Amino acid sequence: MKPYVIMTDSAADLDQALVEELGVEVLPLSLSLGGKTYLDWPDRRELDPKELYDRLRAGEVATTAAVNVGDARGAIEPRFQAGEDVLFLAFSSGLSSSYQAVRMAAQELMEEYPERKCYVVDTLCASLGEGLLVWHAARRRQAGATLEEVRAFAEGQKLRLCHWFTVDDLQFLKRGGRISAATAMLGTMLSIKPVLHVDDQGHLINIAKARGRRASIQALVERAAQSAIRPEEQTMFICHGDCMEDAQYLAQLAKEKLGAKEVRIGYTGPVIGSHSGPGTLALFFLGEKR
């Protein structure tokens, strides 16, 4: 088997432990907060998610930036020079321009290194949904699958990677244009929590509403019950915006109500969390369809 590496970007929200377990590389996205720019590394060397959420709660506003062509070239070219091919699983093109930048860099580099390959997959996924697709792909690589086999797997499974979200603070969705100011105000007054998912075009879509936090968490599991493929054989991922108790409650429900084989919990990282805000909670799994 020809040597190859799997790369992704930090929108996948993989922490350092998972990166090391899977043997993947992560290209960091960036965010600006308080007049300073931070790179979102898996080991959180520049900004810890807990610090980010504390600062967001205090009223600071963060802005984020996609990967550019130069960033992508800087990650891929050393692998080409080392004689390795690359499979890059990229953040949804429906939410970021990172995929287009990586694809452009890959095309440029393959012209310069015609003996090398770099396949770029638009995962149409975000956060640990993207991370879970990377997890499955990396496990196949570890089992001996070729570059082409893992690429085909990722393309074939990405629209089965289900994302179900809820948020606790509607003001962050309002700021990002996901809901209107009036909807945010009314929802806050009535303790209405949205239930959202990522659709087949990789966009974040508001699907339903729940009255109260517990009901919104239960709604995530109800959605999973409708489409999850053999949950008793699955590893599911949960990400949270600094609300570990809620994440643990969701994990408990996933095991009790769905019979999930394994549930892993991680932070919603700084780039995604800057837009979704504190209290974000999401469940990711493989389903019949999104």
C-alpha cells in the first residue's frame, strides 16, 4: 500500500488525544477575540475552549477565518516532499470557504508534483460530525484500506453522518443570521430552544422547537431514534459548549434509549463555538439519512 496521510481542519473539533489515537493531521482555522488572533490547534495551545466560553459569556465577540490557499499548501506540500499522498476531509462548503481553498491548493500542488495525489472531500459536516467521519476514515486506514478505498468510504458515508444540535442562548444564532431578532427575543422569554441539524447541502437548518433545555436534549435522542443505523454497534460523538453536565445527560440518554455501544464527549471547539455560543449541545451518529 502506498503511504498516505489523512488530514482535516480544526472545524472537526478533534482534541489532541483523538488526533494521536487516529494518526491524523489537523490544519488549524483561526479566530480573533479581544484584538488578538488565535490558531485553533487540537492541543489548544493558543486558546482553550473554556476560556473562550467564559469570554463569550462576558460579552466579547469572536470572529473566525477560513483556511486560505497558502495555509493548505503549507500543510500538504511537506507530505508530497516526503513521498506521501494525502486525503483531506474538509469542513462543509455550506458553512465555510475552507474546502475550496484546500481543493485549489491540492490542484496546484499536484501539477507541481505529478507523481503525488491529494484527494479533497467536501464532508458537508461540521464540528464532531466532521470529526466522526474522520474517525471512521482513520480506522479504515489503520485496518489497511487504500487511499482510494478510504476516499470512497468518506464520499459514500458523509450524507449518513447525522448532526443534531440545540443551543442554550439564542443570541448567538441571531448574531449569525440563523434566526431573527424577534424570534430570539420571544424564544428567550418563553424558554424556547431550537432543534437544528446539518442538511445534505451542509447548511445548519432550524427544524423544530422544544420548551425548555431538558426537552431540547431529549429531542436530540428522539431524532436519533428515527434514523440511527444499528446504534448498538455504533460509537456516537457528543460535543458541548462548556456544559458538561448536559453532555453527560445526553450520553446517558443515548445509551439508555438508543443502546449506543459507545459515546464520546468533547468540546465544541473555539471556531464553531464562536458562532454557536455557550451551551451548544450536539449528537452525531450514522443514520439511514440526515
